Amino acid sequence: MMFGLNCFQYGDHSGTAEITHQLWIKASPERVFNAVTQQEGLAQWWISRVEAKPEIGYINLFYEGSDVIPMQVVCLQPHTYVAWRCLLEGDEWYNTIISFEIREKNGVMILNFKQSGWPAQNEYFSICNFHWARHLLKLKHYCETGKGLLNTTATDNWGELSTLLT
């Protein structure tokens, strides 16, 4: 496993919009970290078809229908922080940074989620903010129970609906 020297530089996108959420999770830091960095964990709460490795420079691939969302691991600190840069060209996610900071307080893990670098707060930003909240609740449940809530058989028409915004 490799580590970035100055991971927290990836969280600063002054002058851009940012989605933030905080979760309090009753689980070990290892369990939470693995859920946001390992292929098996990510598939339980975000996107079920994923190729991911916790390695600096590795490009995680998230398969959503016929679309592929590439995310490069730009920072990794064991059990405390991971950041990805979105490489999906032609989308508002392009060059946004998704980060997960994990810290312990009174025996509970506090996960601070950010997606920074958005060009603007618009309808798409608001919809993504809502969906991140939904998925982060699934992450919390998975970390605390070991059971994923991602429904892999449901037909998700978000891709079709997103075209209405353009």
C-alpha cells in the first residue's frame, strides 16, 4: 500500500461547490476504511459492479449500467483517509474529489464525506447530494451489521432521468 505525502491538499477547492455529510458509525476504523476502499465493501453500499484497489494511482472503475465511472486513488492513509479524483470526462463530476475521512470519538467512528470541486450548485448537484446521503446510510448499515442494503436487482432509471436536466 502506498501513501500520499500531503493527503489533505485534496480537500481544498476554494470557490467551488462542495457536498458534505457526516456519519457516526459503531464499527472499527478498519471496517469503515475497508468499506470505502475495498471492492467487496464498496459493492455493498454504492455500486455493485466495481473494480477497486486501495493503491495510490489505481483507477477504480464503477459500472453503472452501460456507463463506467473512473476514479483515481489520489490519497490513502490507512484507516483514516482516502481520496479519489473523478476522471469521467464530459460530466460535472469530472475532476471532483471524493474523500472519506475517518476518526474516532468516544468509541464511535466519525466519517466525514466530501465531494469537492463542483462547478456550481445546480439541480444535478442537489440530486447527487441527496443520493450520496442515501448511499452513506447504506454504508453505515453495512459497517454496523455486515449486511449490505444495495438492491442489485432493482432497475435504476437515474441515467435516463438525468438527461432531463440537460
